[in-house]
Amino acid sequence: MPIRKQGIFVQDIGRETLLYSARERVFHVLNATAKFIWELCDGEHSIEDIEQAVRDNFSMTREYDIAGDVQRTLKFFISKGLLEN
């Protein structure tokens, strides 16, 4: 179950969300879907829960690779040091 690291500041800026890691002194900009996934990285939702929540909250065709998008987003968060190990 993915969980966000402490010390990441979040600021909504219009249609996007800005994450700032004070430790690394770096900004990351998230679109609405990535922000939604970020919010579910609370240690209480499994990856499967996150995939289902994305399906339930965004209008996407059945053919759309939601699982792949969630996996890529989580890998991005991990690569940027935004999630706990």
C-alpha cells in the first residue's frame, strides 16, 4: 500500500497541483489524475483500490489502460522520492 513521504508540501494551482519536497528542494507538477492518485497514497489503499477509484471517478473507456497509468504514476512518485519504501 503506497504511502506519501512526510515533508511534501502540496499547493493547488488551477487545474494542476504543485508538490514541493523541501529536502530535495524540487517541485513536481501533477495533473488532476496524478493528484487523485497522490491523495490515495495514504497507506490505506492498495494499488488495486487506487485503480478502481480512478475507474470510478474519471470518464475513461474500458479499453483505456488505467492499471498501466496508475503503475507509471506510482513509479514516477517512487523515482522522485515522494513515497515511503
